[in-house]
Amino acid sequence: MAQWCQLQMLDCKYLEQVDQLYDDSFPMDIRQYLSRWIESIDWDTVAIQDSLATVRFHDLLAQLDDQHSRFALENNFLLQHNIRKIKRNLQDRFQEDPVHMAMIISRNLKEEQKILTSAKSAEEGEGMVSTMVVEKQKLDNKVKELKDRAQVADQNIKNLEDLQDEYDFQVNTLKNRENEMNGMTPKELEREKLLVDRMCLELKGKRQDVVMQLSDLLNVTQALLSDLISEELPEWKQRQQIACIGGPPNACVDQLQNWFTAVAESLQQVRQHLKKLQELEQKFTYDSDPITQKKGFLEARALDLLKNLLSNSLVVERQPCMPTHPQRPLVLKTGVQFTVKLRFLVKLLEFNYQLKVKAVFDKDVTEKKGFRKFNILGTNTKVMNMEESNGSLAAEFRHLQLKEQKVAGNRTNEGPLIVTEELHSLCFESELQLNQSGLNIKLEAMSLPVVVISNVCQLPSGWASILWYNMLTTEPKNLKFFLSPPQAKWCQLSEVLSWQFSSVTKRGLNQEQLNMLADKLLGAKAQRNPEGLIPWTKFCKQQSANEKAFPFWLWIEGILDLIKRHLLSLWNDGSIMGFISKEREKALLNDKCPGTFLLRFSESSREGAITFTWIEHDVHDKPIFHSVEPYTKKELGAVSLPDIIRTYKVMAAENIPENPLRFLYPNILKDKAFGKYYPKPSETSEPMDVENTEKTGYMKTELISVSEVHPSRLQDNMMPMSPDDYKALEQYVSPRDIDAVTNNLLGFAAEFDDQMSADFEEQN
């Protein structure tokens, strides 16, 4: 089933996560109308090739034209209009940068897959209801209780108003009848007065009940508001931090908005109820009137609660991010546009177009010697309005840039931190005026700290700072964090490292891979202790004066880039073991058949490289391990790794070059593991000009990898066979005899080759 179809069958909480992926820059309409076509394209490849991205961009426009034609046949004018508008917006946004569009589609497809995986995992563990779900259900119940109480209070105030109107009527009627000449008898008059007195007592009781109900309603509102502001909102912000550094996607902002809006509506109702009570008080009051006694207090309390709610309702929905690096938010480069989106969690129509938000960089930051200063370029003010897609009150800044302020004279006073450890803040200010009360409420939202770089080569180190900060603190204003950065526990760092892989591929790091990284960071003596501490300097700074040494994180970053560019499919299908020490590698291969190999990342290459190691046995059945010189991006850019494995040869003097690689660890036939990635045999194409039959005169060539070794090191003792066949043969023939037979065959082949060469020379 198509991915888009699977998503549409999910529960609403997962659909909310899908909704977060799409906005006006690439609307969900395109994903809906062109779902099959979109899923048929390898967008990862498109995103790294400019020419291919241009082709796919025009293909997408053509697909939209086809969709427009279908709507025209259906006489659907509205959808025709929408498609034309979407096409114009795409051309304006991506005509000059189609790679950016491909990156957005690639990222969204991966995030959709994560959502499907998450939904599947939740379904499999359906019997175990998480604590989080239970807590959300409790909050939903509290919101429902609040709405029910507000509805009851509303009905009781209407009843009170009806009762007071009836009481006024009875009092006026009694007065009129008392003044009539032929009025009531004293007995009848007494009875009417008793009835009016009884009604007055009922009215006073009703007033007392209504005032108590409104007081109780404010108590419930205050408790719910406390839960939202002190628990739910910080938890959402913490989940957003985790999502920013590659963790699970952060959803629930719509749920949070629903809760905030429900509380705001309740408080607005209470304020309306108090106005109604004031009207009733003006018509009729008495000593110890609860309305007179409590009205002012309840009004002030409702207003304070509303002010508290609204002042906490402005949030950064999407953190600052350069569109060119969607998986590296919070790292901004000077002169490059970045986007950031805000949302006002109280979705009331009266606030639409009422909030003007201004972006301010490093607000209230005391001047620090040596720290850089920046100006914001572009439109730094936006008016919040309700989005068409989901009705939320939002504002998105799309064209902001940073420019460093020039320092007079030579910059000799360097700061205490390097550029990629300097943290800066992006603040958003607004002001909301409540028309009914004349109260102005100051609103402010702060982004997570950002790192500002001036060269793209600083991006990996800047991202390391973002990882370390968001892994270890939830304080958004601690801009001096790296003056004394805390250490990280391995249990924290291991999860974040795995996220770096799962966020850009379909696979994170397994325990075997994490064990190798733990040994590398903590040392073998630490025995991979989850509580083991790793200092910031060991994670991201060069530990020795040796020029060949490099920081741990830059090594990981080089491997991530290598995977994204050249090894994505192999990594996703599990063919690459990747992170494994040489000692562990030998232990795994030791009892395997000759020709068994595994793929691991080189520990000596800063830019990221991959190698393979295979096992052979000498004449004494002693295992021998061979590792090829690691392949970097340069080699893999010319020949894919599956092709290298397919054509790899080991050559020694007087021996026939042959491929020693037979089984991918543990025992998968090489061609079975990599055959799907081999290039398909090219078919001879018909020339466009049938009259031009002239051949190029060139022989076709193929790049292959060859390792030249001394004959004494070439201990290949068997022809390719399956592990089961080899084990069966060993029951009857000793490994030494197998070696002897194989060597004889190789010797015969060499002699035959020499004889054929001699015959060829004689004939010529």
C-alpha cells in the first residue's frame, strides 16, 4: 500500500504529526494530488544533483498541469484556482533553487516513515498504555469538566435572570394592587407578600449559588492553567528540543492549543457572566448581596488568570532553521536566509490580525567582551493571522538574515569562546490589548539558543554545540553555557548519537555499534558504564597536538555525510556493520568460512571512509585477516561500493587475479546481498540517425579495484561455495588437503595462461 494511503488510515494524533510537516512553502495539497508520483522518485538522489533537481521540478509542474486539466473536466473551479495558485507559489519559491524543494520532499517522506513506524510500534504494544497517554487523558477530562461547569453556570445565570424578572414583576404587581381602590383583602395581601418574600429568599439563594459556582469555576480554571503552564508547556518545549536534535517528531501543539483555547474561552465566559451579574445587581440589590461583595474580587481574579494564560501563549512552533539545512536547525550562517514560525496558542477569532510580532536578536544580552554582535536583515515584523490549513493563529518569518556588526579597528580582543560555542538568542515581542478591559499584555517568546557561523565548514562544530546544549539543559537563556560546559552521561549521549543516524536514514545505531563508540569515548576500562561521563572537550575538540588526530564528533559527522551521499541504501538495509573495533571484527570473522567479509567505517579518516575486511586460512588452518585501504567520498563518487565489491580483485605475481569476497557476514552470498545494487546490463540503443553507422572506435572500459599483494600473503584456498557446502566438505577432507588441491588448481591455471600467451606470440 502506498505510504500516503497508510498515513491517512492512522489515528488523529499521528495525522497531527503529518500536518506539522506541510506548510505554505510545500502544501499538503501537492502531497495528496501527486502522492503516487512523489513516492516513485528517489528524492535523496535528486537532492544532491542540481541538474536532476531541475528536471524533477519541471516534472512536478507538469504533473500539476495534468491535475489542473482533470479538475477542468470536472468543472471544479475552486480546485482549478487552488492548483494555479500552488503552481505560481512553487515557481516563485523554487525556480532558482529546485534542490531546496527536493530536500523538503525528501525530509517529509522520511518523517512520514518515522510516523508510520511509531504508529506501528504503538499498535504492537497496544496492551501497555503509556503514562503520557494517561496524563493527556486526565487533562482532557479536566478540560471537559471545565466546559461542563461553564455550561452549568451559564444556565444557572439565565435561570437567575428569569427568576429576578419574575420577582420584579411580582413586586411591581403587588405595589399596584396595594394602591388600587378596590384592592385585595388584608388576608390576600398578606398571602401575596409571603409569596414575594419567599421568592426573594429563593432569589438570594440563587445569587449565592451562582457566585459560588463562578468562584469554583475559577478554582478549576486556575488548577488547569497551572497544569498547562508549569507542566504541559515546558514538556512540549522539551520535546521540541529533542526533536530539534534528531529525536522523535514533536507533536501535540494542536492539542496544547485546544487546551489553552478552552481555558481562554472559559475565562471569557466568566467575565461575561460577571457583567450579567452586574446588570442584575443594578436592578436589585440588598445588604450582604454576594454579587456586591464578590464581584470585584472575581473580576480581578478572572482577569489575572486570563493575563497569565495569554502571556504564556506565544510560542516558537518551528525553531530558526536555514532551508538549505533542514536537519540542522539552530545553526545560522551570516548572509543566508533562515525561517522561524510562531504560534499563539489561544485560537480566538477576536485576536486575528491583532498581534504584530517583532523579531529581536540578542535582546537584553549584556555586552560581553570579544563576543560578536549581529543585525537582523529582512522583514523582522509580522502580523499573526489564522492559517487556512488548520485555523491556527500563526506568523512565519521566511526571509530573515544575520549580518555581523563591524568592529572599529583591529579585532584583537578575542572572546573566551570560539565562534561555534558562542550562543545567541532570537526573541519575539508583541503586545495584546484587551478591548473590554483596556489592559495591555506584553507577549514574548524566545527561541532556543542559536549558533551563528560565517563559513559552512563551521557547520559540523556548530551542530555539535547545539546537540550538547539541548541534550543537557532545558534553560533557553543560558547563553554562557559553554564557558563551563557540563559533562554528558553515556546513556544520554548514546541516544543522541543514534538519533543523528535515524533522523537522516531509516536506521539508528544498534547496541553492538554503540558499544564500540562507548569504548572509544570512555575507554575499555569503563566497561560501557551508562553513567560514565564524557567531557565536552573529548566529544568535540582535538585531544592532542598530533595533526592526524581529530575530534570524535567530526569523525561521526564525516561518516554521516558519507552515508547520505554514497551509502544510504546499504546502511538502511543493514549491510554495513559500520562501527566495530578491529579486535571485535576479528572475533566475529574468526570461525567463518574463507571469503566472509564485513563492512566497517575507518577510524583513521576524518572525512569519513569505509573498508571491508575478509578472512582466509593458511596451510596450517590459521585465520588470516585482510583489510582493504578505506574508500572515501572521492572513490565512491566514481564507483559505487556494491560495484567495488562485485569487481574487486586481489593480484599477486604469477597468480590469477580473483575476487576473495564471497559471503557478507554472517553467511549471506555476496551477490544476494548486493545484487540489487549492481548496474543493469546496458542494452545497445538504436542510433537516432540511421544513416550514421560510424562507430566510435573505442573499447568500453570498467573501473575495478585491485589490491596487489606479495604471493606469500595470498592464501586463498578454495573456490566460492556456500558455508553449508564448505562445512560438509570439511567432514571428509582436512583444510590442509583443501588448500593443497586449490593451490594445484591455481598453479595449473597459471601454467595454462603462460602456455596460451607463448602460443599467441609464436603465431604472431
